[in-house]
Amino acid sequence: MAAPRKPQTAKKRKATAKPSPARKVGRPTVMTEATCTTILVRLAAGESMIRICKDPDMPGEVTVYRHIFNNEAFRQAYEQAREIQAERAVDEMIEIADDGKNDWMEKTNSDGASLGWVINGEHVQRSRLRIDTRKWTAMKLRPKKYGDRIDHNLGGQADNPLIALVQAVQGSAMPIGAGPVGASVAPAAEAPVTLPDAPSTTAAQAPRLEQQDGPISPFLRPQGDI
């Protein structure tokens, strides 16, 4: 007769602590000098603030813009970086316009035989859009240099040549920057001109006028003849 089996005992499992998942590190919220320099350099190189702030190592847009509002030195450096960005946009327009590598494409039939070269309209239109976008950017970032600015102030500038011209012609000591040309120079008063009274047509003259010039208009006849 077989011996009875011993009851199996549950083995105690060693309690092992599970490794805690790595804690996510959030975006930096402090604008250090190194972070500010990196942002300014990337802006001047042509990157947008949106693209820079998408980098996980960079602070968010709200943090950057808050620092622009609160820090005068960083705000001035930011404006200079934007001006440099406009200069780079102008250089990029020249590069795009001179690049004609993909302006033409070879057209083939179903057998692969060449049918000639045709203009790549999609590439040309895309290049035009890229140039127009950079042109608008340069005009807005540096309006005094690249903007279509029309100056309507014709006399307020100290170096305006019209000031000297007006002073020479009118002999006026109008101060520079006094306002629009001719604004401070009053026109000379003209002497009143007295016109002689028109001679009245008498009844004796009426027949003579009728004989020479034909019938007189009723508006020219003397009051008694109407």
C-alpha cells in the first residue's frame, strides 16, 4: 500500500517592491540666462516662438511672454532678435527666388518614355507663397526699412527740404517743426477792389440799342417799358 502524500505547503513569496515609474519632469518655469540666450538666438535664426516653445526643454509660451512684459532688458533683446529675424527673412527670399532646381519636371508616358519638360506649377506657387510670407514678415517687423510707408506729414520733420523752400519764397521765419507747410504763415490781406456802377439804360437809349443789336431782352429794358 502506497504511503499517503504529504500535504503541500504554500511557499511564502518574498515581498518585492515594484519600481516606481519615472516621474515626469515638467517644462522649466524659470527663465535663466542660458534659456533666454537660447530663445533669442533661435528667434534671430528664423524660428518662430511657437516652434521654440514646443521643445520640451524650453519653457511654455506664457512663461516667455510674461518674462518679456516684466523684464526690460529681455524685452529690448527680444526686439533686436526680431529685427535680425526680418533681415534673415529678406536673405531667405533671395535664396528661394534664385533656387530653380524643381521649377521644371520631366513628363513621361505610360511606357516611361520622355515627352519633354514642363513647368512645375505646384513648386512655383509654393515658392511664391514662401516669398510673400517672408516679405510680409519683414514689412511688419521692420516697417521703417521694408514697409510701404507713406508719410502724410509734409512739414513736421526738421530735415524736410520743403521748410527751407517755403521760407525762401515767403520770407517767413517759420520755425522748423512748427507744423505743416504754410500752417503758420497767414496769407496777406488784399485791398478791396471797388467796381464802378454799371450805367443804366434810359428810355432814350433803348431805341438806339434796338436798332443796332436787335430786340432788347425784357431783362434789359427799363422798368417803365416792361
